[in-house]
Amino acid sequence: MSDTVETRPALRRSLTVWQAVGLSVALMAPSMAANINPQQTASAAGRAVPLAFLLSAVGVLLVAYGFVKLCQHYQHAGSVYAFVGATLGPRAGVVSGIGLLGTYTFYAVVTSSAAGTLGTAFLTQVGIWPNPPSWGPFVLTAVALVGAWLLSVAPARRGTSTLLAVEGATIAVILLVTVVILVRLIAGSAPGDARFTLDVFTFTPDAGLSGVFLGAVFGFLSFAGFEAAATLGEETHDPKRNIPRAILGTAVFGGVYFVVVTAVEMMAFGSDATAFHASPSLLGDLGSRYAGAWVGDVISVGAAISAFGCCLACVVGGSRLLFALGRDAVGGRGIGRTSKQGTPVVAVSAVTAAAALIIVVCALFFGATASDTFAWSGSIGTLILLVIYLLTTAGAILLLFVKRRMRVPVWHLVFPIGALAVLGYTVYVNVVPYPAEGPARWFPVVAGAVLVLAVILVLSAPRFARRVGTRLTDLDGGA
């Protein structure tokens, strides 16, 4: 009798730590986020936008602690699917995996829509497309999705290198403009009444501390995706060392970047709160005002490219999750199959097609514009993500402080406990008070439906859950 050994489709281990950083940074899209998110924070926190971002940065670092420890113990393309499944059980793992897959898919809609909107605005601004129709941005949205698919089916080494180059160049331009603005603020040569002041780190009585925490919700959302490098655990050299470094490094960089850039943005607009709230691209407007119109154009097109890079990261991260789920469900068939180049082509195509379908449904049946698909999908995807972060942090607590699988000081428990507090409060302020009208009233419903459908799928397919349990037990034993 001969022994048979099961062979599972595997991804090729060929990436460096910088390419893992590229995926996390591109999915976080700091250049795009710094242009469009602070306006939302200001509506709640007033001038204390940098303080709100500082609070959100602390929260993200607390969450990052759990991801770092889990990545040191497990290396799996499924990211939270594997982390939660190996710690809280296979059913919870599958639910979290499907949930994060939903987040990545909705974020692919967000970022492709942003690329379409920002790209169309740039073409209009420079006179190439002076009067685009209302559906115009969807043309560039489609281009972004097709481009993301093409780069995703190539070996991930090329895709992630592209992500890092695109986002790095855009961030460099933004930081250069930020320095120019800061120098003019300190020298007293800024336009209008703008001046250097640390008042932006204090809150006003009308906003209050509660307003700062509410504004921190939007700051927290700007960091979404910092953990994306975890999906490359099977493709990165020395993953126990490099994946945690990529995740923590991205979180630290994001914290410093967002706090400094938002502080300069608030100072540069001075007392013109109306212009700040109405700006479609904060750094694009400031670049034109402080350095020249062409600088604003460069930042605007850079933000559009950043949005495309983020779309690519969403497709890459989502396809790895879908591949991992499919591999454990059906082995090397269908979505669990890799190409000759070692990339999950079927999974990539499925994620891209799902994002395109969401856009088509919103546009045809709900009359949505590209700006609508951006806002709607962003809210839905983030609500799902917050629940997944809660499950992942709970899994880290169980692994570190209950099962004691890794040696860590007991006082480190304050980090995941703090993360649970931040995450719980963030979910709370997103649903209480519940939106009574407008599209917002459907966001929690759709997000909840994705998670409920995941639960139903798991309960209706017990054999799948058992197979997952076996896979994750092997993963835990080999960690």
C-alpha cells in the first residue's frame, strides 16, 4: 500500500518586506485620504482635526498590536480568516474572511469611483474634457477596474512594486507641498489670515471632546487597509519577521503622516472653514494657492493615481482572501486554483466582477453617480471592517493571554483591551443615533446583511466548516 500526500495549491514566496509595505500603504491610500477625509472630520471636531487624527492613530496602533502578534504566529493568505479561525474557531474564521472579502470588494468600488471622479475633475481642470456628462466619471472608473485586473493577474511582485512606486511618488509630492506651506506659515507670508498655531490640537466648547471622538471615526477610517500585508503571508520571504514589520511600519507612518498633514491643512485654510469643508481636494487647492496652479494639478492627478493604486490593492488583497477560502472549500479547483505564474486568476476575476456589478446596480437601479458609489460603498465596507477588527482583536487576546501560545508580558493586555474600546465606540457612533433618512439608513442594513449571509453560509455548510477546521488546525500546529 502506498501513502498518498495531499498537495494544495500554493502561492510563490517571492516578495520582500517593501513589497508587503506597498500593499498596505496602497490600500490605506494616504495621499487620497488626506485630500478627502479631513472635511468629514471637521464637521464634527471643528478645527481640532489633527487632534482627532492623533486619537485615531493611537487606536490603530492598538489594533496593530494584535495583527503583529498574530502574523508572528500564523502565515496565511487568508489574513483575518486564518487568524480568527485558528483562535475563535473555523466558523468565526469563515465569517470574518467573507466579511473582509466584502470590505475589500466594496473598497474596490470606492477607490475605482474615486479614480473616476478625481481623474475626470483633472481632465476638466486642464481643459482636456471641459464638459463631461454625468456618467463621465464611470468611464474612468471602468478603466481603473480593468487596469487593476490586469496588474493583479500578473505575478504579485510586479503588482506590489507598482503600488509602492505610484503611492510613494504621490506622497512625496504631497510632503513637499506640505513643507512649502509650513515654511510660509512660520515665516508669516501665508495668504489671508493663515498662520502657524497649535490651536488646531485643542477643541472648542461647541465641538467638545465628544465631537473630537466623533471626528476621530473618520480619522480611523483613513487607516483602513493598514493590515493588508497580512494577506501576503504565503508570498513574502521570512514572513514572521517581515509581515509584522510591514503592518506596524505602515501604521506608524500613517499616524505621523496624517497628524502632520492635517495640522498643516487646517492652519493653511486659516479661518475659512467654508472653503475647507467645500474643497474637493484639500491639498490640490492648497497647492494652487501656496505654490502655483500647476502644483495643484499635479496633486489632483496624483490623488487620482493614488485611488487607482488603492483599487489595485483592494483587488489583490480581496483575491488572496477568496483564494484562501476557495482552497479550503474545494481544493485546487475554481477560485482555489492558481495560474502558471502562481497568481489566483479566477479569484481576481471574481472580485473585480463583483465590484463592477455593484457599480452597475447602483447606477442603473438607484441613479447613483460616481460620487455616490464612492460614499455609499465606503460607509458599508467600513462598518463591516470594524466588526472584523473586533473579532481579530478578540482572537489575539485568546491566543496570547488565554492559550498563552506566545510569551508576552501580562501587562500587554492593555493594548488589545484598548483596541476593543476604540473599535466598540467607533461602531457605536456609526449606528447611534440611527440615520432616519437618506441613503445612510441603508448602510448598516447592507453591512449587516453581508455578515448575516456569511453566518447562514457557514451554518448551512457544516462539512466546509469541518474542512476549514482541519486546515486551520494544521496551520496552528505548523506555526
